[in-house]
Amino acid sequence: MKNKKLLWIAAIALDVAVTVFLFVIHIIMLINIVGKTPEELQALRSQDNLIGALMRDNVLYLVGFVIPLFVILVINIVGLVFYVKKQTKKEPVQVNDLTDEQKEALKRELLQELQGDKKE
């Protein structure tokens, strides 16, 4: 059980790290593209770094950075829905959990049902 918990913590940490990395790349791309003249954009495309390569090859940017971010988003949403459903499962009510007033109301209701059965 302890290994399973450690595995979940590692998976969540990896998820957060990958998501932050992808968001940083997106922010860098936006900073480099928005408000630039065509000459400045051409100069950025000619660079031999990651941003230049992503600006030259839009398919690489789409497949390597945009689609994985959306996939992670969908997986996180589905995981959150399942987690919330699991946590909100209603447990059967135990008699010990009832207050004294609720116990008395339950006794009266049971007596009425039993008396109704005898009359039929």
C-alpha cells in the first residue's frame, strides 16, 4: 500500500513537471511571436535553438507541445471526476450515527409499518 501511494505521488509530480514545462514553452513562443515585425520573425526562424526550430516546423510544435498538453488536460479532468466520484460515495447509514431524535422517529415509523401489516 505504501508503494502505491509513493507511485501516485511520483505520477502527480511528473504530471505537474511536464505541464509546467509545456506551459513555459508556450509562453516563450507567445513572447517571441506576438508584436514582432516580419523581419524579426524571420531572424528568429533562422536561429538554431528550440524556439527557432519550433517556429520553422509548426507540425513539430503541434505534435510535440500542443497536443500533449491537451491530452494531459483531458487525463487530469477524467482523473479528477473519478476521484470525486470515489470520495463522494455514500456509505450506508449506521444506527450509531443517528441522533436520539432520528432514532425515535425511525422507531415510530417502524411501528406504524408493523401495525399497517397486521391490519392487512
